[in-house]
Amino acid sequence: MQLIKGKKSDKIWLSPTAVGGLHRCPRCFWLQYRKGIRQPEGIVSRLANRFDVVIKKYFDIYRQTNELPPMIAGKVDGHLENPFNEIYFYHHNDKKEVGAGKYGYYGKLDECLVGDNDMYTPVDHKTSSSDPRTKDTLEAYQNQLDSYAFLLEANSKKTSGVGHLIYFFPEHHDKLHEGFKFLIHIVTLKTNPAAAKKKFLEAVKVLEGVIPSPAEDCPFCGWYDRVGKELNA
């Protein structure tokens, strides 16, 4: 597993995305972090990564002015954290818990707002291929904000109790030659740091046990099982 600056190499580091993998398929999750066997990666668009870079550079311009970017001004409270600390770590060293000393949790925030009361609000950017105003919030997105709130508080930063998802959705218009027009939609969710820690501990417990059964709908495990049956027929 690639290490990030600030991590200790003697620990297994999990992220919100990694913990989400546990719920997609416990067996694939266990194989990745216990045996280093990852699911094959299909064709993946990197366009969203480029959007992230552009959006963050845009926010950085306003970070230096102590103003909110016009696209979110008046829609959220607080100011952009300055200097901005993106990456946070939690060292799982509680000897009362399973796997103490062997695991850690980390997350990389897209953005963070600080209120007048010095309360921190995690922000996550989302590029959307469909109108976000008509969609329900994915459980994974809730878990991300919960996890960021947990990591902030684990690093002595009190949180506001909410987090923001900022969606960027390209709208149709007749003058694309003048540039793409984006709908900016903000969803505010209550955060639950304790829920994020609970899911992290569940993940640790799975990794400390024997290899678990696969999820019934896991396409990777299903493919492996079918191939095995054919080869042994």
C-alpha cells in the first residue's frame, strides 16, 4: 500500500473509501488489506480528478483574500480554512479495542470551513453526471462527511455538526462556444463522528478475523467461483 507523508509504515491504514469496500464485499476487502490482492480495475475516467484540481485551485485564490468564492458565498457559513490542512490521521492505539497499535484511519478533505465560533465544517466536492437536485444522497457520501468530522475531532478540531457536499453539474445551453455552464448545488448533512468510528472498528474486526464470506452480489467473487467450478468439473 502506498504510504502518505505522516503515516507510519508499521500500520495498516484505512480510509473512508476502504471502509466502504467492506460493505460492498467483505472477502474482497479482507484480501486487499491482509493479502495485498486487489480487485481488477476496469476502465476509469480521470476527468473527475481534473475537475478536483481546477476547483481546488479556484478555492485557493479566495483563500488568500479571506473571502468565500462567489459560487458558494451566502450559501454556507464561515470562511475557508487558512492555511488549509488536507490530510488527517487517527492512530488506533486504544488497547481496549481489537487491533490496537496495528491500524490507522486517514482522510483527505477537499475543503474545510471555519465558523466564527472556531467550529470546523468538512466539505466534499462532487462532479455529477445527472442533476443532483433530483438525487438522494448516497450512503457513501454521508460516511465521508462523518469520517472527516471524526478525523477533525480526533485532531483536536471541534466540528460544527454538519458537513457540505458541493455538486458541480454541467447544464445544457446553446452557447457552449462561450464556455460550459455549471449548476452549483449544495447539500448540507448532519455529521456523526461516532458512526464513522464504529464503521472503522468493524473494519478492523473483520481484518483481524479469518477470511469472510463474499457478498452475494459481488461480481468478482461470483466470477471466481464460476471459473473454479468450470475448471474442476
